[in-house]
Amino acid sequence: RTVYVNGDYVPENEATISVFDRGFLFADAVYEVTSVLDGKLIDFPGHMARLSRSLGELDMAAPVSDDELLDIHRRLLSENDLVEGMIYLQVTRGAADRDFLFPEADTRPNLVLFTQEKSLIDSPLAERGQKVRSVDDLRWRRSDIKTTQLLYASWAKSRAHAGGADDVWLVRDGHVTEGSSNNAYIVTADGTIVTRHLSPEILSGITRQAVLQCARELQIKVEERPFTLDEVRGAREAFSTSASSFVSPVIEMDGMAIGDGEPGPVARRLREIYIEKSRAAAI
Ligand code: PLP
């Protein structure tokens, strides 16, 4: 596999980053994951807009222009003949002597991208439906910034997995915030989609935005507000969204079936429509 590091396209085993890189030492880095279908980028402008915002919130400079980012993504796709999967992009504040204080502004950011092949359309998990567990949301309260500080989510998901579940839904003050790496939704008895409103406590999912738009076009009522675990247990169906999983049904919470314990029709329909629309708009 060819990867991109600071202007160079190199074989993955020849790519190097300093041990003093602040991404490595402090998780002082932001990232994006853009999915790829038919060799094209899904929702690319949305991901790059969110990247700019993450950088801005952390007073980090953009390493290259948006046009250059598109060129880099496309060149990496073609170097690796990627047809379906993801492109991962990370910007770190760069290498500096280890110090909690941010280094001087002239530190050069590190920019890294790599591709990952993955079958996205054919997804056994989306067919079967995910089993999730609830866990306290103990992340810092700026989850709106897409940083590489992912240890809590990774730890919680791994523990849930060891206990037979597929993922975790994070809970703060009795209400679901989001999944470990996805946004969370329920469909109520009257057919309304409920998902938490945007705030510093969740990531503004690029897929979330597109899927809510699909729901509105299908004239499904959408409420953006916090919801409780009781509401999840009493829901007709539930699902999650992310760039790498699109729309993925959730069939169980803490060992209890949601609805009839099968992937629900709203999640299935939204998955189909989202894939169709985003595929047509891919660049
Ligand atoms: N929430 C969290 C915590 C995430 O890590 C992600 C994606 O990785 C999402 C939500 C979904 O965002 P997107 O749809 O842009 O992939």
C-alpha cells in the first residue's frame, strides 16, 4: 500500500513520523475518515469543512489547501486502486520537545493519509443488526472536535465486545449522547426519528446530516433532542450512522431486544436511500 506523508507518496513500510510528534505524545491531532464507493469520495466537501472546523477549534493551521487535499485523496485512490473502503486523514500539530504548552506557531504540522479497503455495501453487521451496551460517557466534553483522543471509546467498545456486544452507546445524565464512533437514533412508536441535538457533547456526523435530510425528504418526522435508555428500550427500532457504516440497524440494548429484535424498516430504507444518493453525488 502506498501512503501519503507530508507531500510524499511512499510504500507504507517506508513512511516515518518523529517520536516527538504531538499526535503520538498528546493525541494533539485531528482526523477525518471519508468513505469510497466506485473509486469515488462520499460527502468529501462535508468532511473537509469539518476538518477546517476541528483545526480552527484547536488553533491549528491547515497544512495544505482544500484543493490540494482533493488532489491528494484522488492520487492515493488511484495509487492503491481503491474501489471500496475508506481514506483516513490525520493532521497533527507536529514534532516539538515534549511540553504541555503548545509549541511556537512555526512548528510544522504533520499530514498523513492512507487508504483502507473495506466492503461497505455488503455488511453482515447491517444485515444482522448490532447489539449495543450502554456505558457512561466519560469522554472530554468537546466531542464536537474530531481528535485522535479515542482511548475511552476504544476501551469501552473492546470491553463490550468481550461481553458479546458489537458496540456501546454512551450515556450522560441519563441520556444517550452517541455511539463509540457513530451517531445514535431511535424510531418511536409513532414513527418519529429521534437523535441527539448538535452540541459540544457529540460529533456532528457528516452522515447524520445527509441521513436526516433523506428522512425529511421521505416526510418522516425528525426530533433532535436527548433521549433516555428507557426510550431506547421502548423504541420501535434503533440505528446508528457513520461514514464507514452508513446506516446500521441496532437490535438490542443491554441484552434486551429493541422492537421485534430485527433490523427495522426505517433503518433499512434510510440505508438504501443514503447509499443511492451519496453514490450519485460522489466525486
Ligand atoms: N460520532 C463519533 C464519536 C464518531 O467518531 C463518528 C465517526 O467516526 C461519528 C459520530 C459519525 O460521523 P461521520 O458520519 O462523519 O462519520
